[in-house]
Amino acid sequence: QVQLAESGGGLVQAGGSLRLSCAASGSMSGIAKMGWYRQAPGKSRDLVATITSGGNPTYADTVKGRFTISADNAKNTVSLQMNSLKPEDTAVYYCHARRMRTVNYAAADYWGQGTQVTVSS
């Protein structure tokens, strides 16, 4: 099992910045990718940004140029720096980890509890 604990959400004005952090604990064997998804009220949970264990990032088009994902493999943490925030970025942000199948583990997806980000206009 992998446990994910998010921190750093809050209320910010449009144009402001926030930094989200996610700390993973448990066995990290086979964890190939970590990242962030978000879900606004009445909408689906959508990808924001992910980063592979090799350090390759992927971003949703809506956040490119504004958000930066980074990982510290030694500390099992992944962070999301969010700049130039917009009201439409308001959502619950979830940390995610993807385990690929290994000798000892089945493939699996893990989710944190979520942290609220609210951007006021």
C-alpha cells in the first residue's frame, strides 16, 4: 500500500500563487508516476500534471506555463507550484500515484484525500 498526504491548499486571489505538496509513505516499489488531478463541483476529476520516476512531466493544456510539477525521489514527495492562478482553477486537488505491476505487487492507483484550492476573482 501507498499512503498519500497532501498539504498546501487554501484561498488565494486571482493572479496569486500556491504550492501543493504530497508526501508518499509505504512501499514505493514499482511506482512509475505521481501527480495531481483536480475536481471542481459537478465536474469530473481531471489530470493537472504528472511526473514519471525518471523526471518527465506532463501538463494539462489549461495549466501549461503556469504550473510546475517537481519530485524529490529521495523524500518520496511531489510538489505542484501554481502561479497566475485563475478562478477556474478552483477545485479539490488530489495527489495520485500509479504503481506498475512488479513481482510483489499488482498494478494499482493510489489517491490522497484531497486539498481544497479556492481562487477568488
